[in-house]
Amino acid sequence: MNPLFDNPDTEVCPACGSAGPLEIVYGFPSLEMMEASQVGQIVLGGCEHSGTVPAYRCRDPKCQHSWGDVS
Ligand SMILES: [Zn+2]
């Protein structure tokens, strides 16, 4: 487990109901963030902060719904 990132087990996809979504992390990725994204722990959101900035993405590849708000 990587202690840098929360595992949002309590979040549930509002579109399909899948639990435990991927956390979307914004900003220039560190090496640890790149590794975490490669093993499917997080999603890299990039540096762009225009429009909506969702906090989570559904881990179901058929859904990929994004929701939440980065605070
Ligand atoms: Zn979903």
C-alpha cells in the first residue's frame, strides 16, 4: 500500500454503484504518483484545472464515470 494516497472505499459510483473508485490526483505527477497510476491505484488528472475537477473515477472500465469535487 502507498501511504500517500487514500483508498476511498466509502465512495460509491453514482452511475453504476461500484465501490472503491480511483482517486484522481492533479498537478505535475511525482515519480510515486506515476507508479501508483501504472498499478491502477490513482488516475493522473494533469495540471489543467479548467471546468469541473472531479475527485474520483469509477474503476469499472465500461463506466469510467467521474464525480466528486477536489477540495
Ligand atoms: Zn461507475
